Amino acid sequence: MHNVEDDMKNVVCIKWGEKYSAEYVNRLYGMVQRQLSLPHRFVCLTEDSTGIDSVIETLPLIRTDLKHSYTKLQLFLNPLHDIQGQILFLDLDTVILNSIDDLFLHKPEAKFIGLHEWFDDFLGSSTFRFEAGQFPFILEEWDKSVKNRFTEEHIFDAATKETNLQYHDLNSFPPEVYRGDQEWITKALRDKGEPIEWYPDGWLLSYKWHVETGKPFMDSKSITFHGLPKPHEVTDIDWVQENWR
């Protein structure tokens, strides 16, 4: 029988550009060390390691042509440096509240498992786990279908505009319907018939969709600060200050 305890466990984050400071990497590392008891390797993929604590392993971004959230697509390269085994990807704007051991231990047979987006039927790519090297087609199909037709800047610019686009219509072109990597990852997996498993509801919540609307959240494993505000901007909230360190 497959034993998840025998697998290499890797927590990976990406720092690209200037959206997040090195402080975000340092604090995510601190939270993971407190809330993950399983032996693991923590890696930050980045083009600029300035300010990142020396105890944190940094590796260079391989595909420097990928920008904005699309930098995540290189997670599926085979090989991805020397990383082997399970990869748990966490966005930098994550605040971890409780143990995340189960993000590795839940559904150990799942080839790909992640956050089910709160408002539609696709992956929320702030948190997901997969086997390193098993899904190279996600990036390969991007290169074939999108990259050679439109630039990441085109897609990003379109995605930041207020439009009435049905961005969950994953088969539409031009690809401004892809308002981020998560829609593309969902499409690529489903097109190949690869099942996406989901973490249980309530484990991974949103600051906007749950905290700000008054829903219970303190028993969740983490809160994602997608959009605004970011954790460094909520200095008057005790639970953020207690955990985001």
C-alpha cells in the first residue's frame, strides 16, 4: 500500500517581481515551520533573493518569460530543479492559522489536490498539492495554445479590467478569459482527463469571502488574502499579527 510517510514533502512558494517583499517569504517560512510537523523541504523560487532569510532555500525561476501569476505554470516542469516527491504550493499572501499536516496527509492517493474555488467550479491556486514532474503538459499546452498567440502582458492587462467576460468559460479565445493561472491549470487537467481532488470545505478560506463577511474562520488551516488588503495592511487585527510572523 502507498505510504505517504515515505514520500518526499516539499513546500514551495514563488516570489516574482515587486508585488511581494522578501518579508512575505520569511513570514510564510516561519508559519510553515510552526504549523507543519512533518519532515519537509521549504523552497522559494525567485529571480531575486535579496532580503530572504539565509535559512530559506532559494532556487532560480527557470522560465523567466512567464510573468504575473503565470509564473506558477513552471511548477509543472519535469524536472523542476532537483525537487522530487510531493509539492505543496502556497501563495505568499497566505496566513496559516492551524496545523497544515493534513494538506500532505489528506487523500494520499490523489495525484492532484487543491482548494476548490469558493465561487466557481475550478481550482483556487493559492493552495494545491501534486507529484513533482507528473504534469508537464500543463505548461506544454500553454506554450502551444496561448503563449505563441498572446503575451502574458496582454492577458494580464485584460484580466485587470472590469469586464463582463465569463472567465470560467475555459474554452474561449482570446485568452483574456484566463484571469490567472488557476483557470488554465483547471482546463489543462480536465482536457487530459486528470481528476482534481479537493480539500474539505472550511480548511482553506478567503479573507474577502469569509472573514470580511462574518463567517467563522478560526478553525480553518489558512486564510488567503487575495486582492486587497494584504496581511501587512491589517495591523489592527490581532489574529493576523499573532500568526503572520
